[in-house]
Amino acid sequence: MNAAPSPAPDPVADFAAVLAAAARIAPHAHATPVLRSRTLDALAGCELHFKAEHLQRAGAFKFRGACNAVWSMTEAEAARGVVTHSSGNHGAALALAARTRGIACHVVVPEGAVAAKLAAISAYGATLHGCAATIAAREAMCADVQRQTGAALVHPYTDPRVIAGQGTAALELLAGGTALDALVVPVGGGGLAGGTAIACAAVSPATRLFVAEPSGAAETFASLQAGTRVTDFVPDTICDGLRGTLGEPNFSLLRAHHVEALLAEDAATVAALRLLWQRGKQLVEPSSALALAVVLGHRERFAGQRVGIILSGGNVDLDALSALLAPRP
């Protein structure tokens, strides 16, 4: 079938949209627990509150945004299905969200994506379309699939429905009764960071928001420092979920809410990963552990504070564990 692509959704995500998303996804998404660890508190020198999004459906916070996008669509839009590009977690989340509504899902996947994540996308019933490992190739293939199928594009992080849905994780955390001094979330494309900024400003404006970024993919840090979006970079990090380019609306949200980016080297992320596995007994992926690595690496910034951390996902490639945990220079 050849059909015109669906029109883009309204390019605005605000707190009303986050509240609407929370109600919309409630029948489908988990309200994930907040975890504590006295051992990790002592190591960090602060009181840590971990929002366990690795226990979310599809193993990551991404299900929130994907579910909100899918269930925001009219019946006519949904009947044509959805398409996205993803290295893993968003693709799996959108495939599962599409399955909850009984509609088709197409996912464009780049070369070199984590095998375990691709297997999850397939298991949830999506049709995979391979492409080169560049953002340009991913977007071009998405446009081709749209033209061929009429499917609606659900962008991994710039879609306002996705941003609003991701903000529901922080909404739950901040509504939990503990006043947080700081909140730390990982940042790649910026969907979680942007949604969190909206929720945080509305629910707990006294809470300072930080985004955690790998030193080997620090374009958000550079963008916020420069005051303009930096896109010319080659990511070099074990955090496979954070290699994407920060989106324009996401950058605007981070600037508007005065969010600060903090960096951690991959070696520090692996050390934090070990702590979360061994001390916290939580199987998370490197992109999640990065947020803890940032807190441990900037103890003076968080000393004595109540700090929230969103553990973004737990989709670990078990076949790559030995390489992942190998000593790093």
C-alpha cells in the first residue's frame, strides 16, 4: 500500500500532556517501585532513591512514551500501524505497545545493534528493517517504510507524545512522598530528560535536575555549555542506549529548565554497574548505571542530599557480559 505519511503530532509537550499520559497508560504500564540501599547510600554519601524502570514492561522506561503515543492515536491512524527507528529499547517498547492495541509495528534497526534487544523487538511482533548505523540512514529508511505502509512515525525521543509519556516516571517518583533535593537521569536523545524536566518543574520545582552522560558521547554537555545544539560527534561508549543525538525540542526543554549535564567515563559506569548488580541485586544495563556513576563521581555535589535516580533499563546482552565487565584502560 502506498499512502501519505501521517501528519506530525503537535510539537508541544507540557505538564498537562504528562498528566494525560499518566492516565492514558495506567491500564498498560507498571507503576514501578522505588528501591533503597543503605550500602549504596554510604558509598555515595547521600540518600539514594532508585526509580526501578528496568522493571517496566519491555524492560525500560521507553514503554511509557511508546504506549502513550500508540494509545493517543485515533482508530483511523492506528489502523495503519506505526514505524520508528531504534537501536533497541524504544523499538521493543513500541512493538509491545502496538501489540496491546493490536496494530502493526515496523522498526528500523541499525547495523551493530545489541542482539538481545533485536530479539526482543521481534518477539513482540514487529517487522524489522535493517539499515546502516547512521542517524541519516535510519531516518531515510523510516521515511521509505512510511511511504510504503502509511504507518505513523513515532520518533524515539522528539515526538511530544513520547516525551510526555517518559515524564510519567518522574511524576510517580516525585509524588511518592519523599522530597528530593536532586534527580539524576541518563540522557541520549533526550526524551526521558525532557519529560522529567517538565514533571520536575511542575511537581517539585525545588528539586535540581541533572542529566548523566557518557564522556564518550557528551554532545548534551557540549550543547548546554555552548548554548546551541552540537550534533557533529562520533559516540564511543558502552552505553549503547545513549549514542543517539540530542533532539531539538529536548535540548530546548533542558535549556528552559536550566538542567545541568554531568559526565562519567565508561570505567566508572562499569564500576557502578557492578555495585548495582552485587550490592543492589538489580540487573540493569550500562545506560542505567551511568546515573549512579555520575553521583559517585561528583560526591561533593550531592553530599548529604536526597537524590533520585531513574534506572532507565535492564535489557543486558548476556552473551556480551564478559566483554562488558573486562578491565578498561
